[in-house]
Amino acid sequence: MEAGQAGLEQKMEAGQERLEQEMRSGQEEIKSQIQAHTESQVEEMKTHVDGCIGKIEEEVQCVKLKIENVESEVQRKIEESNCEFQEKIGNLERRISDLEERPNYFPASPEFISSRPTVKPLTFDGQTSWTVFKTQFDVVISTNGWTDFVKASQLVASLRGSAAEVLQGIPADKLTELTTVEKALESRFGDSHLTQFYRTELKTRRQKPGESLQELAADVERLMSLAYAECPLEVRESLAAQYFVDAIRDEDTQHSTRLMDAKDLKSSLAYSMKYEAARTVSKTSRHVRSMGTEDHTSRERDDKFEFFFNRLEKLLNSSVSGRKNTPRRNPNVTCWKCNKKGHVQRECQAITSNQEN
């Protein structure tokens, strides 16, 4: 019995070993199948990815080619634009050079004639204000669009009399420099050294007899531009309003304008003119009313005079008619006073003349 059990155990061990070997072989077979399937899938995926990458690379090459074409086209257009721009710059430089070198009296070529309107240059003889002339000359320069060379040439050509004598102190090679010519004229005819004089004149300025408020305001504004040219605009406007009020001749207008406390000259002038106009209208109305009262009084006086005149005329007429109706006196009647015929004593002229004497 022990021998049977040992045989059975051996059989069982053999069967177990066989089963294990079969399981190992099955696992290896499954593993090999899985590995083969995985490898085939990976190979297919690699092939697909390689195909996609190839397509992408082809598309990238196409895009690069298009970009290169666009870059070459852009570069070509930039070079063409640069060539055209340089050509235009060269033409403009040649035209400017021709304009600067051409004398003022030389007729301009039609291709150089500008559509901008040309303002005739002014003249300066040293008798008028240099500041005013400089302002007008700057406006002419801006309108005509002159270069620095033309500016200096026009300024030199516009000088007359004592102003032209200033050019004798400027070197010949500096006469075409605008700054040099302007500095020489400024030092000779400028108003900068007269600032204190203009400020004193402004403080003592008073409205003249017969001078209108507009004329006074214009002169105050002129003196302000000369005396306080460096001050800000707001400060100049406030000072101009104060000096204008101080210069008003009429005390009522001055007091009323001062109470208005205007911040600029324009407002002060407008208010003072309104006040002056209102006063004029009021005076005219009072004069018209007084004339109406006088007319009424004179009319009553005339009516009374006419009434008394009519009464006197009636009395005279009645007296004359009474004399006409009186019977004629005897021409042979004799006056007892003068012993003459033709009248009686009460009508004697001798008595009347003696009484008058």
C-alpha cells in the first residue's frame, strides 16, 4: 500500500511538471504572439508617422518657397521705391539749389513756379518800429515759404535810408546770414532798451480830449506789447485791462468799469463802451423830455401873448371906429391955450410937449 501511494505521488508529480511545462510553453507562445502583434502595430504606426512627417516636410518646403518668393518680391519693390525716392530727392535738391543760386530779378522757370501765393516784401527805413516790421516780415516769410538764403536776401533788399547804412558794418560774406543781419538791425533799431520807457508811458497814459475808447484801447495794447513782451499772455491781458481803466477820462465810466473787474482788455473795452452808450442815450432822453417841457411852456406863453395881442387889436379897432364915428369939429374953433384954430385946449399939442419936457 505504501508502494501504491508512492507511485501515485510520482504520477501526480509528473502530471504537475507536465502541466507546468505546458503552462510555460503557453505563456511563451502568448508572449511571442503579443510581441509580434505589438511590433507589427508599432511598425504600422511608424510607417504612418513617417508618411505624415514627409507630407509636413513637403508642405513646409512649399511654404518656405512661397515666403522666399514674397521676400524677393518685397525686396524688389523696396529697391524700386528707394530708387524712385532717391531720384525725387535729387530732383528737389537740384531745384532748391537752382532757386537759391538764381538772382531775384531772374525770371523763374515755369516748372519752378509754386502754386503758393507770393506776398510782396516790405521796406524798412529805420523811422518806423523795428518790432512791427519784424512781425510783418515773419508773416511774409511764412506765406512765401522762403529758404534762409532767400530770407536774408529779401531782408537786405528791403532796407532803406538809415537802416541800409547798418549793412556797412556787416562783412560781405555775412550779408546772406539771416541771424547776423537781424542782430545788427535789432541792436540799432530794437526796442528792448526802451522797455522801461514804454512802461512809464503806459502808467502815465490818459485818455485825450476827443479820443475814443477804441483808440485808447489800441494804444494801450501797443504799449503793452512793447513794455511786457516777455510776460505770459494772461498776465499781459490782466495788466492791459488795469491800465486801460486807469486811463479812462470820464470818472463815472472809469468807476463803473473798475467795479466790473474784467480780466482782459477786450472785456473792459466792451463794458466801458456799453456804459458810455447807455449814458449817451439817457442824456438824449432827458434832453428830449426837457425840450418837450420847454415847448409846452413856450406854447402857453405864445397863447397868452396872442390872447393879449388880440385884445389890444380889438381895443385899437374900437378906438379907431369910435374916432370915425365922432362928428367932425368946427375948423374955426380956437384953443384957449395956444390961441390957434382947429382944436380945443385938451387936444393942444403945446400942453403935451410941455408935459413931456
